[in-house]
Amino acid sequence: MHDRRKSQPRQILVSLVCLCALAYFAHHAIKGKRGLEARSRLIERSRVLEPQIARLEAARMRLERDVALLNARDPDIIEELAIEVLGFARPGDRIIVPAAARSLPPAASPPGMR
């Protein structure tokens, strides 16, 4: 009834198909878009970017602190920022210009020094 000679080629064919499927999935597990090699590249990239992330987080903290101070509507903080960042001064203020700034040509002098 059951002929072993006919089933042997079928077993070989099924084994080959399974082996090919296994090879396909193994290849993609290693070299695929989300495989082991891609994971190692991502880990290395994250190591490289960690110092930059730390710098950006520190800058973000400073900006958040400045925004909180500005939201408090403290006139002293706003005046300090206007003087420091924009180079403004009140009419009665005396401005002291360092000697190094006086020797700069007019095009290179800081804003508000002309």
C-alpha cells in the first residue's frame, strides 16, 4: 500500500523547503532592516550622540529657567536681558567701553557701540 520509494523524494523536498525558509529568516535576522547588524549600528550611533544630547538638555534647562523667569514678569529680569542681549541702556546710565572694543573697526564693533 504505502511505497517508501515514493515518499523519500517528497521528504527530501520538504526538508529542502524548510531549510530554505530557515536560511531566509536567519539571513534577515542578521542582515535585515531590524537585524543584529542594524541594532549594533544604532547602539554605536546612540553612543556618539549621547554627549550632544547632554549638551542640548542642559541648554533646554537654561531656556526653561529663563522662560520661567520671564513668565514671572519681574521687571529687573526683563531689564537685565534687554541690556545684556540687545545692548540697550537707560538714558542716565554711564557706558564704559573697554579699550579692546574701541580699537575695532566700525563694521566689527558689537551692536550698540557705534
